[in-house]
Amino acid sequence: MNSNTIRNASIGALAVMVAVLLVAVGFLGRVATEGDRTVLAADDGSGGGSAATAPRSDDIDFDLLGEILQVLKDDFFEPDRIDLHYLYEGAINGIFDALDDPF
């Protein structure tokens, strides 16, 4: 082999290694920034099944939030720190954050 062939093969191999490294860094960066985003699939009744199904709206007991507030009022060691408006806004923001929709 002549020196040009060796040089071109080395440049090609280096380009492939750089491309693989960039893809790996991009993948790992996305995994690190997104964390665990487990999405529950809804059962569409097709029989295909899924590992988990999303709860229906009538399965959710929103009264639990009221119970949590009552426990905080009764048992929280610093009851003067409880700001109901702040907690209410936090619950709403948490719902929107769970949707993972930037819009």
C-alpha cells in the first residue's frame, strides 16, 4: 500500500470514530437531562395489551389532595410555613410538568 491509501484509510477510520463518539455523547446527554420518563400506554381495547395501562379519570381520587392538606395542617411541624395558594399552584404546575409539553 502506498502512503496516500494509508492516510485516506486512517482519515476514514478517524471520521467514523468521531461520528460514533458524537452519537454516543448526544444519546448520553439526552438520557442524563431527561431522566426517567415512564409513559403509561392506554388500553385501547384491541387486545394487544401493554405492560401498563393509564388510569381512567374516574379511577383518580382527587380528594387525596384535600386529605394531604389536612394532614399538613394537623401534623406539619411548621404549620406557619404552609401557604395554600403556593401548594395549589405547585399541584397545577406538577400536572403540566408531567405532560412534558413545552407549549
